[in-house]
Amino acid sequence: MGTVAIGGRLQHLDTSTDRVLELARQALAAVDDGRVRVWESLGLTMQQIRFMYLLLRHGTPPRVTELAEEMHVHPATITGVTDRLVAMGLVVRHIDADDRRVKHIELTPRGRGVLTADSSTISTVRDAIEHLGRDEAASLTHALEELDRSLIPSS
């Protein structure tokens, strides 16, 4: 049995949970390695990557002030991050039609591709999933959906 901090509390995990966590870490490390290489080749900082993932999660282009609140930074910081990502062709700014003082930020197709790139690592994982039987793939999908729902707060 192992112990891990979840939500600021220590949780005791049984062996099967430990094994799931270890396998998840290994899978994420394999996928992240490919993504990190892409991000490094573009010269992206962790702050820029986090910013882009926030944009990806939003259904509609958020306002600069919303992004600043979510990232716990001053709106001027968001302006600087946005300027650099606009120059790289990864995001665009839109001026609100009803209030020209309000600006919305959106990922470009290139920016979305940087975050969702189908690298060789992703292709390898896709091939491995497709190699699973239909029932195993359905069970994995269900388990990951449940895990996703419990980890990511609904908006």
C-alpha cells in the first residue's frame, strides 16, 4: 500500500491503485517527451504553454481579464504573453464588437496544432490503443472518462 497527497490530504492507495498511477506516469512521460521537444523547438515558455492550454479549454475566446484572473497575474502580463504568441502565429486577438476596450484571445489553427500535434509518440500510443480489443478499448475509454470527470472541475 502506498500514500500520496491528493487535494492536500494524504490518501492511502492499494497496490492496484499504485500500479495504475505508475502506468499513467509512464504513459504521460512518453507522450510529454514528444510534446516538450516540439515546445522547446519553438522556444515556448511554461507560462506560454499554460496560457495556450487555458485557451484550448475555453469554449469561446475568453477576455484578457478572465485569463489574467485564471492565471493569477496582472492583465498587462497577459498582454505581453499574447504579444509574443501573436508574433509566433499561435494566437490572435479579437476586439469585442460591443465594447472596443475588451479584447478576446483565441488559438490559431497552428497554435491548436502545437498543443494537439500528432507526433510520432502520439501515433505510437494511438497504434497501441487500436491494437486493444474492442472491449478493452471501451473499458479504457470509460475508465479515463471517469478519471477525467473527477480530476477536471466542470465549468
